[in-house]
Amino acid sequence: MTTVLMLGDSLIEWGDWNTLLPRYMVINRGIAGETTEGLAGRLLDELNDQDEPDVLLLQSGTNNLLMGNPHFTAIYSSLVPTIRSFYPRAPILISSLMPMPVVAEHVLKKVNQELRDVAEATDNCYFMDVVPPFLEQCLPITHPGFLADQVHLSTRGYQVWAAEIERHLNTILRVQ
């Protein structure tokens, strides 16, 4: 079974990945409330504790944005090479941040472009833009993608995200 190591915040931690991605063995290393700086602080311990996964998914920065810090993407410039040095063969999949109603569209667009740039500058690293599928498949009244706090994902939000993850994993693993 393909192993996927997921690093990130509560959006990773609270996902029922066994149900959402049943074809994969997900190692869930999300921590609620964590910033990208927090992830950077625990990264070496996480990487030392895990054998090289088949794929590593990285999603961090939600809490940075909520605290008014859109400059966290600079930390990705050190996170990703560190991951690559520990896991030279594993593809890295960087997830964009979600189109949270509480974050201005222009801020989210800029941050996600910077995350895309980091992915494009790294060998065997891919960017997954989840904004279009969220905007298409999560309708505020009938199929909301977020809970009432407008940050955390609803069941529908997790389904849309998981479908995008699976689609990208299928593409990445075919290339390998």
C-alpha cells in the first residue's frame, strides 16, 4: 500500500484520511493551531521518526493567514529542501491553502502563487491548487466547504480536498 505522510495543521489533523483516501496508508502528522514556524520547529523530529514515505503532502499556513501573517511562504523555502534532503526519492505535494471566506481573495492568490513557485523550484515537487475545485463544488448554502468558523472544513470540504489529493497522487505515482 502506498504511504502518504501528511504534515500540516488542523486541516490535516482532523481529516478522516482512512475513510477519505482508503487506497493509501496515511500517516497523519497534522497539529491543530500550528503555524508554519511551528512545523519548521518540529520538522527534523518528524523526518527522523519516519521512514521515507512514497509521497509527502505539505499543507501549512492557514493559522499564519488567520494571524495576519502572509509572509510565511518564505519558510517553505527552507522546509522543502530539508524534506528533500531527508527523503531524496519521495515526491512532495504542496497543497494550496483553501479559499477561506475570512481571508481576502488577493492575499490568498498571492500566497498560493508563492507556494506554487516553491514547488516549481524543487525537483520532484508538485503544487496542488484546491481553490478552483472548492469554488466549483462547495456552494455556500447547499454544499458548504467550511464549518461555521469559515476556516475548518466541512465533510463536503474534506471530500473535495481528498478527491484532489487522490487525483494528484494518481498522476504523481504514474510518473514515478
